[in-house]
Amino acid sequence: MSTAEFAKVTIRQPLRVKEKVERAAALRGMTVTSFVNGILERVADRTIARARERELSEHDSRVLLELLREPGEANDALQHAAARYRRARRDGVELGSANRTPDGGGDGR
């Protein structure tokens, strides 16, 4: 005998949804309760996992804040990109993917 504790959840659903769930459960050889519990648990697990993925750990938060406070020196690629941006702004050129060459450079028109 299982030692799991149970609680009751009551929901209202349109008759067509109830009939569809009953049919799906029967096709799997399951009770409606087992079918619905399985689906609810999978969706809940997925929702919780996605929320966790978006949360920064305490360590990640400290690292991010430190980088925002003291960003460090720009590398060559960033310096070139900034110079390209300044030239484009000065010349009135709109930067976008349409202006890129296959190698990632600018002025691919």
C-alpha cells in the first residue's frame, strides 16, 4: 500500500474537453485521474524548471553586478564595432543585417 498523501483538486471544464480527456485516458488504458495527474505533474515540472533557468544564482548575480560596475577594457572586436557604428552614425547609414558582408563586416551593399 502506498504511503503517499493525497489532496483533492476540483476543476470545471467544458463538456467537450472532459470527453476528450476521458477518451485520451481510455486510449492509454488509464483512469482519468491518473492521466490528468501525469499531465499536470509534467507541466508543473517543466514550468518550474523554466523559471529556475531564468533565475540568476547568487554567484551569477554578484559576477554580473561586478561587470556592470567595472566593465573592463574593450577587446579589438568591440573597438572595431564601435568605430563602425560611429562612422555609420556620422555618415547617416542605418546599420542592420542587410549591410553585412558574409564575413560579418559592414557595407555589404
